[in-house]
Amino acid sequence: MRIYIYGGGEKIVGRSGVGQAIRHQRECLRRSGVPTTDRWTRDAAAVHVNTVLPDSVLTALGAKLRGRKVVWYGHSTMEDFRSSFKGSNVLAPLFKRWITFCYGLGDVVLTPTEYSRRLLESYGLKKPVYSISNGVDTHFFKPDSAARSAFRSRYGLAETEKVVVSVGHTIARKGLPEFLELARRLPEATFLWFGWTNPKLIPQEIVRDMESAPSNVRFPGFVGREELREAYQGADVFAFLSHEETEGIVVLEALACGVPTVLRDIPVYDGWLENGESIYKASSDDEFQRIVSGLLHRTLPDLTAAGRAVAESRSLEQVGRRLKAIYQEQQVLPDAFAGRSAPKRALARYEVW
């Protein structure tokens, strides 16, 4: 039996965390011995849906007509839709109603963290909701000292130059205004923001912020995963100032590459990323400045080994095993197939890992 990974909308979300999650699902199932397909086949037992576009609804309804299971990934919430694109704050309540309808078509809903699971259940979803990480490819994203020189050569940076990197859409929710303020406060470092958003969707205040960015900030735009890996490996600090996430795949990638990491202190990280253990957290511009400065000048303890361990606990292999266990619990695949490596105990739906 196969899992149909529905690719509708992948061209739209391909450069986002959702697009990365779709690719991860294919790979983690492959590594776990579960065949996948990119279309309906006779042996497709279930479909994975990752977007909330109208075609996804049609795909879910088509699966039900075929008597197949629908596994809907809850990547989006009303909370992380806010402060993103033009008009998002006005449309947020309608977006909540729409995604609640979409997720309700799933036989089972998967979402990356306990935080996002609680949010979705608060929307009134009646279907079972499990938390399961989007995962990270720890074979690909890993420490590599040689990549530091390659990265710095690519961007014309001296070996001794202090470099702070962030990744994401160029929107307020991702903390872009605060990232620019941090650069103003630390002129001795170079700040690079990797990621791209269609300019037609960016609010004017963010456009103005980018146009008036300090001279020590660069916007390389969207880059491929090989170049992004180099950026993690060559940076002195990964600063992710996002105000709202359902997990943050780029955080896992940075931790897997062994770069010192500072995050905004928001609820999504509670229970699996602890301040002062695997990462540093901050809540204000002053705290971000203090921590990033301390990491750049190595006056704070090195937490990168613990950060790498967190990433390994959410590797694609680990995610694949948990996904198969959920399949068994929800009878997505025949027991004989899904249960080959699934635990015999009942699966804890709310397990944090």
C-alpha cells in the first residue's frame, strides 16, 4: 500500500516551510519503508494534504468518495496568519473558519508541535489531532567547518568577520523589523536575511523598512538548500526573531548545523527548546542585543552540541517511525504493514518530542 502525497499548491508554497514539509514527508516515509505516490493509484490507502487551497478540499472529498483516509497536515493557524501579508489581520478570522473547515475533512490531523495542537483543538476540531515534528534531514544539515570558508568566499566576507543569519519570508511576523534594529545596534557585524516574498504581498511599512535597512544588512533572497546549508555552517549566530510559528523548520536546520541560536521567547518552543540548554531566548530588543553580542564574542556558553541533539531527536528517521505509529493507531494503512516498526502500546496522541 502507498501514501499519496498530494502536490497541489506545491508550486505556490514550495519556497516556504510547508513546501519543505511536503518534501520531508516523502523522504521520511521512504526511509521508513512506506512507499509513496504523487497521484491516485489503486494501492493508495490514504492521501496527505498539506495546503488549504480549494483544490485540496476537492482532493479530500475525492479521497472520501474512494473510501480512502485523509491525513491533513495543520501547518497554518489563525495566529501565524496574522501580521504576514497585506490584509492578513483583517482576514484572520475568516482564515480561521476556512482552515477549521479544511482540517475537519481529515480523518486525522497532524500538526508540528504541542502548541499548535492545542491551538487547533481550541478551534473546535472534532477529529483526532496529533503533534508530530516536520523533521529535519540531519544527514544533510550537519556541522562542516570547511563550509564556513565557502560561504564567506561566496559573499565576500572575511574569515574573522562576525556574521548573523536569519531565514524566512520578509514579513513582520518573522521579526524582520526587529532584525533590522538588531543590525543597527551591532554595526560591527554583518547581517544576512535569506528568503523572499512576492513584493505585491508585502505591506508598505515592511517595504520601507527594507529600503531603509542599515548598511550592514544584506538580503540575498531565496537560495537553494545547499547554499542555505552553507549559510548556517558559516554563520556565527542564527537569530530567528519570529513572533509566531507552528514549529520552525529553519530552527531545526540551524541546530542541526551546529550554529549558536537565539529565538524569540514564544510558546511554540516550550517543552522542547529550553533557554540556556540548547538555545537562547529573548523577549526584547535589549535582550536580543545582549545575547547576540555575547554569542558573537563568545562570552556565553556554547550550546551547539545540545542543539544538535534536539535536531537529531526530530530527524526524518524519527519522524517516519512516529508517522507509521500514527497510521497504525488510526488504521491508515493495514496493520500488518504499518505495524512493522510501530510500538505495541497505544500511541500517546499528545506525546511531546
